[in-house]
Amino acid sequence: MATEDDDPVVQEIDVHLAKSLAEKLYLFQYPVRPATMKYDDVTHLSARIKPKQQKVEVEMAIDTMSPNYCRSKGEQIALNVDGASTDDSGSTYTTKLMDKQVFSSIQSVVNTSRYAAAVYRKGELHVTPLHGMLQMRPSFSYLDKADAKHREREAANEAGDSSQDEAEDDVKQITVRFSRPETEQARQRRIQSYEFLQKKQAEEPWHYLHYCGVKDSRSEHERQYLFSQLASMVETTELTKSPSEYLSMLMPPVEEEELKVPLAPSNVLSMVQLRTLPLADQVRTLMKNVKVVQFANLMGLLGSGVDSTAVLRCIQQVAMLVQGCWVVKSDVLYPKDSCSPHSGVAAEVLCRGRDFIMWKFTQDLWVIRKEVAAVIKLPPEDVKDFLEQMSVPRVNKGWEFLLPHDAKFVKKHPDVAQRQHMLWMGIQAKLEKVYNLSKEDMMPKKHDSQPAVPVVLSGERRVATAKERLRENHATLDSNYRRRKSPHGVDTQNPDSSLLPVRIKEEPLSEEEPMDTLPWSGSMVTNGIHTDESSRDSADEHAGGQSKQVSVELRDFVYSMLRKHYVLSLSELKRLFNLHLASLPPGHILFSGISDRMLQETVLDCGCKQILVPFPPQTTASADEQKVFALWEAGDSFDQYRQILLEIFSKNYRVRRNVIQTKLCQDFGDNLSKHDVDRVLKDCCASHGGMWYLKGTLPS
């Protein structure tokens, strides 16, 4: 107490925590330059960032007219880096002079939880946590490029000399060595190696930024976020806790959990413990272990008394239908932010490659490993791991799907099969775009009726196929016998006519043909037999009522999508519609068939306008991607801003932010805030390379 009296409180300052920039605030340090020599007046050419790695690169101009600049050295460096070529497209220095330098960052502190930026104003201290602390140092990557150019020239000269000197090819002895299986210690060393870390860091894409100077109006606007916006609204109360209680709140004691169940090996699945989990967790755990299973076998593993409908609902959340069997989804095996245990490739890349192999098995029972690896371009150990999960190798044939086709499940649950087919159509469109495949590559291979090399099936597959055909023939004979006995007007001369299936077209959307058109859309057909004239009137009335209901359902879907996205291309709208169809229950009215023309007419009926975006002549956008529709009036206060924005994009297919902001400020004055501009851009546009595009028009 005596010590406290000797040290009185002089002033009390309120401390406020500002969180507006908590995940975006970085502190840049320049250790190779004095604090008096700032970079505020230096022209910043570009900036980019990798958010996950907190890696930043800033490109700044060099004053070539300064008396301290050596022009001859600048020309020599530019010549060493770019060579003497006149092509400026891939040159580092387009002016043939070293006129810029790049600053690259390294993390000075890994954990920034103890650091913050504070601003003092009007007797209040506002504190914002730092997201990262980076040291900016000059990058000398241009020297590496110059060395690479020098080595290329030397290699070209040596190759020319050796080709002149050699009169005949020398026979050289080649030693072939087989690599040993990688041990756990070797894998850990490889993961911690510099080459592996560099490869993993290179996988994250760059995000390009727009630099604003210190005196820029936008910088001043952003600095306002350093002050707590809710400072005046929050009432502070005095601390009533004792020092010991306050310390325990800051550092709570560690609670040790008792292990009631002994640890088991990771590859052992206890069925007793499995039955205690919820049904969804049981299905997910089983699928992660078995990878591929038929539905009947899955029901056997779950035990008696389990509702098959509930299991069917759960299995569709964690698996996809391939050859009538269920294969666990890729994102279940490789969740987000994980990587390959073999090569360290990111989970997103692994999921794409595995989905491509799964899709190939939906087209055929056999897959060639070399063909798959050439497309997905993943390490061989990852490709082999994917194939071993769902197939078995056959000598001189390739990889055969692990289980025989489960036609019984497909026949019993046609609605599930149709829904899965729609999901695969969406995945196929995504794979086609990611891997840049042609339509011929995505089509299944057609086998001749009499192939030159007969397909050799395994013994188990032959037995299963024979049993399935026997059951089908027995069912057909039994059905025909009963129909001959039936007195209800069945064609006895052609008893098989009643067995004709109802065909469903599986064609892409076009203006001529509707998608998944059922036979009732033209003339009424029942199991392949036309009805008489007396039933056609009622059929027309039924078709008219269904058509009106289809229009209402389709309008509700389109309007909900437009209220969510505001701008949609025709191809994106069709993709969303396919996903919507896959989520609908079987027998829904929208399965009756929707064409491109119906979609476009419905979009225009919902108060939308088609934006004629002036794409360049060399654009790679498809015809559907060039048809862009926008919701003209959403009924909110941002309609007037969005309409001006859409008029801007009717004159150019890509625009800079400052052009949009200038145009909006001219029309609406100072009433327009940064938040309003960000909201309008987020509703209608997407950013790429420092430019803004309408949604759906981004270059691939």
C-alpha cells in the first residue's frame, strides 16, 4: 500500500479494441534502408500477396534520371536478363533498361498474437491486432534469370560443337536401379526438405492488389478503420475481479481428459463402437474404411433393423454412385487444408484428380493408368493410390473396377440413379473446364460389336454376370407367362410389347431439344403403347396443367438464383439448374424437360435484361458464356448503382475499379461510400489481375 501511495495515478486512458482490420493489417519493415529514406514518394508499379503464406511482393520503379543511376550498368543487366530479342511480351525490362526492382517479404515473427497497432486520439487509445509482420527485402530473382539465359546459351553452343565432332553414336552402358519403398523416416525428411517446401509454396496462387499512396483519399478512408467503430456505444465497467481470479481468466488451468477407451490401431474398426454412433457417422466411418461397397453389403454391415431409406439418404452425403456401387467422395478422404501423405499435394488438387478417375469408371469398367496420369498430372504414387482404392490391376488390360455392376440397385432405385447422373453431369462439366478437355475426350469409348481383341473378364466377374442374366431371364419368362394368363386386354400376340421401357433422353440443353424430355411431352405414351382417342383430351388437359405448374416452379427457381447472384451467364444458370434438379425428390414436375429457350424466356420474365458484353474477337468464351443476364430491379436502394455499373460493362468487358468509382461518384456525388461501391462490385462482378469482370465472364 505504501508503494502505491508513492506512485499515484496521473492519468487514465480508455483502451478500445478495433476489429475492422484484424485479419488484414500487416506491418512492413525495411531493414536494409534507413527510416529517414521512405518509399512514400517512389512509384509503386504493382503488388501481390499469397494470404496463406503471408508472402508479399511489391514492384517499385527506379529513377533512371537520377545522377546516382549508372545507365550503362542498367542496360547491361537488362541485356543479361532478357537477351537481345525484340519480343517484349515476356521481357522483364521492356525499356531495355533496369527501371524497376521487386521487394519480397519474409516473416519476421510467426506468432503475432502479442503485437498490435495503436492510435491515440482524443484521450482514447485504439488498438488493432496485427495479422502479420513482414520484412521487405530486395529480390534478386532477375539474376537467376540471367544465369539461366547464360546456361542455355552455353548448352546450345556445346550441343552444336558435339554434333559436329561426333561421327557416329557411341554405345553406352546403362544401369537400371529399382527404388526401395519409402520408409516413414524418409518420408518425414522429404516433407521437411527445402525442395518440397518450395513446391508446396508455389502451389498457392498469387492475388494481385491495387496500391494506394499515403496521401490517397482511399488510404485516408481505410485508416479510419483503425478506430473502434463501436467505441461510443459500449459502456465500460470497472474490473471487480480479484487479481487471482483475473489471472485464472487469462490463463485457465489445463483440464486433462481421462481416456476411458483404450487406443486401437488406426486401421482397426470396432463394430461394437461403430453401432453406438449416429447413423450418419456410421455410414461415413464405414465408407472411409471400405472405399467401395454395394448397397446390400452396406446394409449387412449396419445390422438388422436399420431403415434402408435413412441409409440411402446418408450414403448420398458421403459417396457417389459408380457402376451401381457406392464410392466414397474425394472430399471425405481429403478434407480441406489437408495434403497428400505421399507427395504433399494440396487436397483440392487431389480431389479433382480422384473425381476424374471416378468419372472414368462411370463410363467404362476399365481404366488405363497412363491415360489418366497424362490428364490429371499428379505424382505416380497418388495416381496409384486412387486406383487401388476402387479397382484392381489386370495383366495387359489396365485397372478393372473393384466390384461388378449392381444393376439390381439401379433397377430398384431409379430416382437415386437419375439424381446421381445429374450430379455426374455437373462434375463432368467442371472437369472438362479444369483439364481443358475436348468433347471427344469426355465421351465414353465406343466398342465394336466384334472387337479384334476380346475382353477378358475375371472368373468372379463371369460368375456374377451369369447369375444376373439368369435372374433377369427368369423374371422376364415369369412376367410373360402371367400376362398371357391375364384377361385385361394385353396383346397376346406380342406379349413383350408391354415390357417396352419408357426412354429418357440424355442430351445437353439446346434450343431445339428439352433436357430429360419424357415421352408425354409430344403424344401420350404408356409403356410404349399409344392410348386411344378418348383419352387424349384428358391427357391434353393434364399436360396443360403440368405446363403451368412447370412455369411457376421454374420462375421461382430462376428468381431465387438471380436475387442471390444478380448476374448470371446462361452456362452458369444451367449448371445451377442441374444441381437444383439433383436435389429434388423423384417424380418432381421439373423433370418433365426444360430447354434453353424456356430458361431464357423465364429469365426475361423475371425482370432481367441481357447485357451485351463486348467480348474481344479472340475470346475463348462459349456461346452460353457470352449470354449474360442481370437483375435490373431488385427492389432495394442499390438498384440505381447496379444499373450504372451494368451500363459501364455494356461498353467494355473489363473495367478498372477507379473508372467505376469515378462514374458512380459523378452521378451520385459524395453520398456514395466505399461500402456501397464494394457492395455493388461484390453483387455483380469478380476481380482478376487488377481488373473487374461481370460474373461468368472471367477469362479461364
